[in-house]
Amino acid sequence: MNGPVEKPRGEVTAEEEGRLLVRVRLPLPASARPRLLLQLRPKKGKPEETGRYAELEPAGQGQWRAVLEAAPALEEGRWDAYVVGAPGEERTPLLPGLRDLRALVSGGGDGRAAPVAVRIPYATKDGRLAVRAWWRAMHAEAGRIVLAGDSMTVAARLFGARLGEGAAVLLNRRGQESAVRQIALRAEGGQDFSFTVDYGDLVAEAGGPGAGEAPVFWDVYVRPATGAPRIRVARLLDDIADRKAVFVYPAVMLGGVSARAYYTVDNDLSVEVAPRRGR
């Protein structure tokens, strides 16, 4: 009796300029015409849109190969990978194989032009292959974060905009567009800048120690110049698709309140101010 059919597995090599090389083992004749499908995962309540297809070409010994060029860029979001045979056939999810992401590790900040387009292959929680994509016309890349006492200092680099008169960092209290705290930034030359966030100021802004039972979140932006649109500060330029559970910063205790920097599910930088648990 034949055993279960092995599901196809995708091996991916990421290149600095954004190309993805995908290799899939498929038990198909060389005359077949399978395709690789990247399908953007729809937001809750939204219909699925047309995905991005790439031809899979025979590469010998049961292997097939597809090249996803850097252009056009993928829309920001999570793209699930499938293999599709003849038109009308069901798509088959790709399992994750070896992912060579060495070209992404250095970040590619030097010489990178805007808009910033990022693609990071990763394994989903349910064991499938997917690609996390970002596309930002303007971007502020968070670098090293140094914690000292009741504050954090962040080094960052700006893409798609230049620092000018009136440049500042803005902390926006989530859910309250009018609640914005402005922080001075230090220009470090070229596209680079840094800033320091005093956690004590955020605690006081939230009503002081012990105020309220729900956490307060502050999202970090930079305004390059007076009147310029604000730009979200995030960490996108490396090989980590989901940073939130990987980069975990310690909390600072200020009376009955804790404050900590963290990355959101979109790898954006934020600060959480929350009542101490277990009091």
C-alpha cells in the first residue's frame, strides 16, 4: 500500500536587492507547468485578492525553480506560498524548507534607496512557508536601543526624507490622536539621528503611578521637519520577520507602573506603560 503523499517543501534564498530564489521538489514530468503562488493574506472581513504568480522551471532531479524579482514590490503584509498546477487545480501549501537569509542579516542600510521594500521568508505558526513584506515610501529604521536608568536611547536612520528645521520625535498615545508628546532628536550626520525617551514623563502623562488598570501604548514616530508628515520608527532591515517575541526589552518599575520598549506585530517601535501585575 502506498504511503501518504509528501507535501511540497520550498527552499528560499533571499538576495540583497530583494530577489527571492525558490526551489521546490515536485514529482512531476518536465512537461508539466506548475506555478508558484504568493497569496496576500486578507485582513479580517476582507475578500482575498489576486495573488502573485511565478513560473516554476525544471531544475533537474525532481527539482523546480522560480525567481521572484524585486520589482514590482509586494504589498505590505503576509504572503502565503502555494504550488498551483494546471488552471483550475487546487493550490497546495508549501512547507518551509531551508531558508538562506544571509544577505539580509547586515540590514543593507548603507546605500539603500527609498522607497524601502523588504521581503523576509519565514515559517508560519502552523508550519507553512510565507513571506513577510513591507513597503514604505518613507521609513525610519531603529538601530541600537540602550537602556539606562528610567530612559531608553534609540539610534535610527531615515530613508526617503531629510532632517530639517523643526525635526522631532513624536510619541503618539494609541487611540488618542491628539495626545502627542514631542521629544528632541539629535542629528548624527547624513541620514542618522538619535533620541532619548524618559519613561517617567510617559508615566506622568498617563496619570502617574497606579493610574488606571489598562496599559497605555505610545507609538514612536519621527517628524523630519516642521509641517512634514510623520514617519513610523520600525526595525525592518534584517532577517527577522516577527521581532516582537525575539527582541524583548526589560521593564522599568516606576512606583506601581512598569514601562518598557517593545516591537509591535508589524515590527514598529512602541512603549508600553502598564500597572504592575500582582499588586
